[in-house]
Amino acid sequence: MFEVLERMEVRYRELEAQLADPAVLADYQLYSRLMKEKSGLARVVTRYRELLTVRRDLEGARELAGKGEDPELAALAEAEVTLLAKKEDALVEELKGALVEEDEFAAKNAIIEIRAGTGGDEATLFAADLFRMYTRYADKRGWKVELMDASPSEVGGFKEVVFAVEGDGVYKALRYESGVHRVQRVPETEAHGRIHTSTSTVAVLPEAEEVEIEIKQDDIRIDRFSAGGPGGQHVNKTQSAIRITHLPTGVVVQCQDERSQHKNLARAMRVLRTRLYEAMLERQETERSRERRSQIGTGDRSEKIRTYNFPENRVTDHRIKFTLHRLEGVLLGNLDEVLEAIQKHDKEARLRKLQDRTNGDS
């Protein structure tokens, strides 16, 4: 634990030096990114510095109490030792909590991709249900939702929908939604009242900033085409839709929600940058053999994480064996109870792992 804290302290000092550099001050994007990183470290580093001060004072008080030359002074020193020891324990516990609560991705915005899985038309309707659930939750939190791309189905659902969510604590709150979501219900077209099971896949990606992922112009191919589907005659007659292919990796993204070609191009670049960022993080995770995702799940999009059972009015998160019998409310965006249970479980798992590492170092 203390090795981690020392590294954070070193990085904080590096950031202070960089932010005082005139060249950094002149680069708004770089300055903003470094300031954001410094702000994210500030709470932990401040407490760590306070802990170091307390430990120095505690060492001095113990030395004074042990001399025993002046009984009255020794008694005062013993009282100081007791107070400082309690303060030291409190700061250590606070730092443990802070270390497991935050990471380098927690403050980021997110790009969310929902794709219909097995179940045909019913799967596309469920994908639309999930999209509405997340947008309603975002509204309750005061977050901004921006539709990036959508492929509607003939029955009013989505084959695929991609959208960005911006606001305070977005990725921290939604990061564990990645995976397969399963719905069990009787479709409106089912004449015999049989329950059908359908799935949709959710991917929650931390949005990359321009300074984190550089995309060279020579590495991309941009295709312009007429948008299809809903949007009116004007959208369909103009080549406003954008498809970008990243040639080195083969990653393809497209945006056709806006009539403006420039807006679609900007949105497609945001999605491309985020997908490349995610791929980079996954490579780093493999190379470093470290867990970037939650202890409650791998974050793999093929992992079944949650079931929405309409006949039983039930939502079950399989990773933490959490069940809530308020399905309608959850789909209306009342996700706090579910998300808080996942975050609590994950925090406890991280804390146990941190304590195991700490005990192993002692």
C-alpha cells in the first residue's frame, strides 16, 4: 500500500512541476488533462502527507515518553502518543478506502454501445429498453447524453445504438454494466403466452481524450454516404453519414444521426478514439497482468451479468447474487440501488485484496 502511495506522491510532484512549465500553460488540452490528473490525486496525496507528519510526530513523542527523566513531561508525551496513534490508524483506514474507491478511469466520461443479441425482434426491443433505462438514469443524475449512432429495427427497437454520457462520475457509476443483459418475458406477438429469453450486449468504454490517443490522418479512411433509416427526406438525400476505417487495426465506426456531415465526423472520431483507447488498455492489462476491471467480473462483453424477469418482476445481478423485485422502476432509470450494491461489493473485494497485499509486505 505504501509503495502505491509513494508513487502517487512522486507523480503529484511531477505534475506540479509540469503545470508550472510555460509550454504546458500554452497548451490548453495538455494543461487541462494534467490538472484533471492532479485533482484526482490531490485528496490521497494530501492525506498521505498528513500521515507522514503524524508518524514523525509520533516517533518524537515516543522517544520523549521513553526517556523518563521528567515524570510530568513523560506523562504528557504518553498522552500525545495515544492521540497520535489513533490519528495514524484513522488516516491509514481513510487512505485504504481512498485507494480502492478511485482509479485513473473513474473521472472519465463514457461511450456506451448496446447491441441486440439472441432473440430476433425481441432482442432489438430489449436493446431499446436498455437505452431508455440508461438515458433516464443519466437524466436523474444531471448528465448529458449524446446519441452517436443508431441502427433501428423494423419493430421499433435497435439493432445497435451508440451514445456518449458526460458528467460527474459517469464512468465510475456505469463501468460495471459491460456484459450480456438477459430479458425473460412474453412478447406481444406470442399467441400462447410463452416466455421468451432474449439478450443484448452492453459495452461501457472510458472516453479517450485527444491527448491520450493520437490518430494520424494517413491511418484512416473516411467514407461519406447517404444516411439510411429514420431522419426525414433531407437526411436521406444528402451524404451526411460518415464511416471511418482505422487502417492499422481494421476498426470501423460510423455515425449518421446528424444532418451535419461535420458533426457526424466529429462524433465518429470520438467513438474511434475511444475504441482504440480501450484496445490499448486491454493490451496493457495483458502485458502487465494487472486487473483493470472489477473484482466482481472480468468486464468481458460475453459474460452474462444480469437478468430482467418480467413475470417475476425481478432484476438479478448474477455477479453479486443481488435480486430486486422492482423491475419496472429499474427500467425507468431507478438504478441507484443496483449500482450501489455492485460498487459496495467491488469496494469490499478491492479492500480485501489491498489488505492481503499489505499483510504480505509486512
